[in-house]
Amino acid sequence: MPTKHTVTTLDVSLSLCTDTSVSLSRSVQTPQSLSLCTDTSGPLPAAYSPGYVEATWYPWWEKQGFFRPEYHAQMKHARNETFSLCFPPPNVTGSLHLGHALTAALQDARVRWRRMQGHKVLWIPGCDHAGIATQVVVERQLWKDQGLRREEMSREEFVSEVWRWKAEKGDEIYHQLRRLGASLDWERSCFTLDPRYSEAVTEGFVRLHEGGCVYRDQGLVNWSCALRSTISDIEVCLSLTPRGAVPDLEDEVVVATTRPETMFGDVAIAVHPEDQRYIHLHGSRFRHPFNSRLLPLLTDTSIQPELGTGAVKVTPAHDHTDYHLALRHSLPIIHIFNQDGTMNSHCDSWLQGQPRFDARRLILEALMERGLHRGSEEHSLVLPVCSRTGDIIEPFLRSQWFVRCKKMATQAIAVSVCLSACLSVSLSCTHTLSHAHTITLSVSLTHTQTHILCLTHTLSLRLWTLGDCVSLRVSIKRRGKPGSVTSGQWDPTCGCVTVIGV
């Protein structure tokens, strides 16, 4: 009997390809015409043709509503159980690759099996807006096709181009998923910038802020001058690059630097407290070679005496190490770059408006003209590069939204350590893994603790394609103590409240 049933199924399938009047089963009727994509009314091809065989199946599946959870009511073997799954939304910037195909195949097998078991199944498709990647791709396409830059358009015009791109690429991705045979509920397909999801993001943001997880503060962030936006740590590629170390001179101290273009942001000179070369100069002040600003000589144990001359210039607004050093010593912070990487009004007039790397050359030339240049030598350093644009990342001090990670990281690490202990016990019993692997796992967790607990992550991407943060700064005139007039953050120095949400 099983063999006879198998042969019958194959006969029905073949007949369905050649004669659309055949009924697939007693409970489901085929549509009057299955030739929605390809004409299959002619004779069978001489060799097996996947396109011919698959041409009409998927449109018929969709038309019958097999992929929708509502079809559960028509199933004779229906059970009062549900199963839902979301297909990881691919970036709208490109086409599907082998990894997407593997995910679709594995998830499709699972949801079809659940339907066979009688479950009420929902499998949701969608696309991710991929904010940075989409903006970069659309900007390149505009320049290639129309010779336009984003700055030459209004935000509304650029966003409309992004939505046009999304419609084109999103349809291509959905077509590919259909060609894979993925049994997704297309009537519930979603896009991560759809209004209903944007409302959910706003609600989540407000709740996180009220819970103290999200906050606004001034901090040093990874700034892409090409994107004119903050980017996260995972979008920064670190590469080891040879660079000339260029010392500049004060009357008594020679300072080594790989970034002469930031000299107008210098606020101090720092040395190690035990460096014998500079002990007699502790507490002294030195004059800046260009603007006559007095720079104090500080001592800090974070300075490495063996590097360069052992004396470093402190530029808090454009270096992460210098920023924390400035906080420890209460130093002023001077920002010298515009958002596009040009020099701002804190520099001399001959530098204002110059691109940062042109400014580097001009400053070196000026040092040589004044007799303050003392040579250069090769020095390798880790250079942060934007993974999207290839632009060299500039540390920028900005008012941004940040998320506190310490509490979440601590909880995650606690679970990981517990899991590690469970694995170690299990492994010692089953002997399926060597002791060396357990040690490797422990070392990895220790590194994770050291790295994560000191991090906060910025949330403020400055992209035209993203929605605006719902935040207002309100001035309130009142007498006495501020009290609890709002759920915002009160600033008593100016009588203002930052109100989050609507």
C-alpha cells in the first residue's frame, strides 16, 4: 500500500503539469487555470525542467491561502496549538545570498512540518531598512545617474529616492524568496520603517529612557565625516597603518604626534610622573606655537614614556584617551572640526574651512617655516576606518543619546558563566570535549567582562533616512523647586526640561 500511494502521488503531480483539470485531493480544488507565470499546457519537456515544473505551484499555494494562519480553520487535522516565526529581514540594499537561502530552507522545513502536525502557523517576511548601507548606496547611485550629491537635495527629495530604491530592491528580495518556495504569509510582510513599527520604536525608546537605560549626554563618539553621522563600534574597522610621527617643539619640551592637524585643539601636555626627563618641569606651563595658548604640563600614569619623546599633547575633543585624561584633570575641551571634517572657527583664519588632511599638510609647512619642526620617523598605529565608506573615523565630542550597557552585560555574563559551569560539568561526565576547550571558554568570558562593562553605546545615528527622535527642550518659568512637573530631565542651571515622548 505505501508503494501504491507513492506512485499515485507522482502520477497526480505529472498530470497536474499537463492537464490542469485534475483534482489534487477531495478537499481542495485546483484553480481553473494554473498558468500564472508559465504556460504549461503544452507537452512535457524532453528533459526535467525545474522552471516548468515549479511554474504554477507557488501561485496556486498563495491563491489557496495555504500560508496564512486563517487556513488552520479548514484543516481536518487541526490542533489547538500555534507556531510563529519571523524570517530575519534581509537588508534592502541588495539581493539574497547563500546564507539567506539556507535560513529560508531550514525555517520553511520547520513551519511546513508544524502545519502537517495541525498547528496554526504564522511565518512573517520582511525587509530591513539598513540605514547606513542604504544611504551610502543611494548616494552613489544618485551621483552615478544624475551627478547629484545628497547635500544638493532637500531631505524630502532624498528620502523619496530611498523609498523608490526600497520598492525596487524589496520586490526583488520577495521574488527571490518566492522562487525558493518559502511558505511565507505575504499579506503580513513588513518593513522596518513602516509607521506601525516606527511607533513601536518610539514607545520602546520612551520606556527605556524612563527606566534610566537610555540617557542623553555629551560624549566622544565615532564620527564619519563622509556620512556626517555617528556610527557604532561594530561599523569601525581597525587597520594597522604606518604613519610618520611628527614632533613639534616648545622651548623646553618636544612633543611627538601622529595628528598635527589637531594641534589647535591642544589644551595640555602630559608626561608620566616617574619620567626623569620631565620631573623638573612638573607644573610648568608652555606656550602653544600658533595661538599663544598656555598649556600646563600634567602628569598621568596612562602615559607611556618609551613611546616617542615620552611627552604627548592632550586633545580631549578628538582622542578617546585624551578625553578621559581631560575628565580626570578637569581640562577644557576644544572642538576644532566641522561635521564634514573641515576646520572650524577655533583655528586660525588660514586654516578655517580646510579639509582635515589638507590642514595636516599646512600645519607641517607652518611648523617648518617657524623652525619648530624637529623631524619625523616611521610609527605604526591602528587606524579606525568606516566599514561602509572607507572614510577615516574622527573622534567627535557631541551631545548624543546613549544606552547604558553595564547592567545588561552583567546579567548576560552571569548567564554565560552559569552556562559555562553547566557545560563543564556535562563535559566532565560525557568526555565529549577536552579540558583545553573549557579553559578557552573561560578566558573568552573574562575578556568579554573586561570589554563590555566599561561600554556605553550611542543611539544617535544622524541619517536622513531615519525617523526623528521625539525629544523637546522646554523652558518653564516657575518659582521654588522644580518638583515633578514632567517626567523629563530638569536642568536647574537654565530652568529647562528635556521631555521625551509625545
